[in-house]
Amino acid sequence: MGTIFELLGLLALANYAPILLKNVAGQRWSWPLDGGLTLWDGRQLFGTSKTVRGVVASLVVTAVGAVAIGWGWEMGAAVAAWWMGGELFSGFCKRRVGVCAGGRAVRFGQVS
């Protein structure tokens, strides 16, 4: 297996690959992963910032990054899949409390 720094590097790839591709591609191929599905609360399932393009970019770039550091592509894809799962859960929760797509949620109980 690898070191914690290699894992952190793969997590960084999983996180930033969708952002970098968005900066390069603009709105091309930016289909919402939830297809615009609206739930009982009148809000989208994940929101418009969670796209098919982003998930694919994360999976591919992280798999390639894993191979580059001597891990199998499967491990890279698994790291990206776990990261994207967390991102989707985060997006789902933020939509439920009314945070707009791409917005940041402030921690509950945060002291200012």
C-alpha cells in the first residue's frame, strides 16, 4: 500500500479534478447528476453543481494518479468513488437545509 501522503494526494486529485475541468470546459458536458430531480421539499436532490462530468473527471484522474504513484487504478477509482459519495451526501444535506448549489454550509454551533 502507500503512505498517508500518497492517499492525501489522491484525495486532492479526487477533489480538484472536477473543479479544474469546470475551469477548462466551462458549461460544456455539465449535466446535473440528479437530472434535475426535485424532492418533497421542492429542492433538487444534489443540485446543479454535482455533475456527471465532475464524477467522471474525479474517477479518471484519480485512477491515473494512483497508477502514477504505483497503486492500482482500482484503488484510485475507489478513493475517488468514496470522495464523490461524500460530496454527494454533502450536497444532499446542504440542499435540505436551503444552501444554494455551490454554496458553503457553516458548521452548526460555530462560535463567531
